[in-house]
Amino acid sequence: MWRLAAVVAVPAVLVGALWLFQRHLVFFPDTSAPPLARGAQPVVLRTADGLSLNAWHFPGPGPTVLVAPGNAGNRADRVPLATALVRAGFAVLLLDYRGYGGNPGSPSEEGLALDVRAARQHLVDTGVTADRLLYYGESLGCAVVAELATEHPPAGLLLRSPFVDLATAGRTHYPYLPVGLLLRDRFPVLEHVTATSVPTTVVYGTADTVVPPAQSLAVAKAAHAAVVAVDADHNDRVLLDGSSLIDAVVGLKRQ
């Protein structure tokens, strides 16, 4: 009986631990506050639940690109992207979610939705209209901007390395766990893009070992999106600020 109890108890404890600490397997924030990047202007975003989030605005003459990052690092890691977009004629707002980049709070699907709405509202309040606004999502950030687009459609949507939803992506890396049953945060990218008619471009790496290319292509098909394939893994530099990526944003502006 004791052995049977142990056999039952150990998996139960493991599942309970995964339930409690799962967000440590989803979000990998760099919590430090980075020094102000060259060319950036500091911005404070006010969320609907009372948080003040630090972000950076990079002025430019063209449409504004609202960048929703992936699940790791902080806004300093996206400065090369912002710099390349400014050179291409855009203005850029680099968002850091709650819990990232010196910001208060802890990340969650609900919290990130509030954060990106605060970023959009800041742009609207400073005169940026929908026809001059593009959303850029990176990996997990694809879910953040795709959900935002269902409520506040932009002029265009750029999804870099999108997954179908977090459970489907999670099963790739944790095939022996009941990922779909355990997840608190769903991030259903494909579901969101099917609920919008925004011009969309999907950029993905054909050698991506984090988000399977087939998932990015499934999102592109659901969104009736233009597709740009890059011979790269998920975090290769070419998918951070490479010419194919920047050209895709420029092409989206022209649609």
C-alpha cells in the first residue's frame, strides 16, 4: 500500500508543482532596467490595472511600429530592430511587459493584454491614427498583437515566428506532459488571426527549433497572410533585424 501511495503521490506532486510554477517555464524576463538606448525617448505607459510601465519611443517620419516582444530579455535586446526600422522610415515603440526591464508586476496572458493596450493608447493619445500604425509581434508577442488586433485593428500586422497556440507549442518541448490541461495562459494566435481581416505578413525561420515552421505556416494560412521564409533558427540575428525581416515590414506598409 505504501508503494502504491508513493506511485500516486509523486506524479501528483510533480503536476502540482508544474501548475504552480508553470509561468517560470513560459516567461523568462530580464528584470533589470536597461540604460536609455541611443535615439530613444523614455515613455511611461499607464495600464488599466494601475501599473506604470517603462518603454522607449524612437521617432521617425513614417508609420509607427508597435513592437510586442517575445518571452525573454527586455527592450534593450530589440534596439537593433528599432534602429533598422527607423532607418527604413518608421517610428517605433518598444514595449516591455510587466515584470520585464525594471517594470513592476508579473507577466501573464491577461496582464500582457493590458500592457499592449496601454502602449496602443499612448500612441493614440499622441496622435497616431490606425492607418499609420503597424503591430509587430515576436514569437509569444504574436499572440499579444493578434489579440489586440481583434479589438483595435491596425493598418497591418507582422507576425515573426508565430505558434498556433501556447499548448500546441508546449507539446513540442514537453511531449510527455498534459500541457493542454495544465496551462493557465493560452495565447491562441490562430484563433485571433481568424477573427480579423487585417493585412498580415508572417516571417518565420525554416530551421526554427523553438516554434516549428509548420505552426507558423498554419497561422499564415489562417490569416491569408503573405509569407517570408528565412533560413534561420528562432533566435538567429537575421530574424532580429535582418534585411528580409525589415523588407517585410516595409512591404506591409505598402499594402
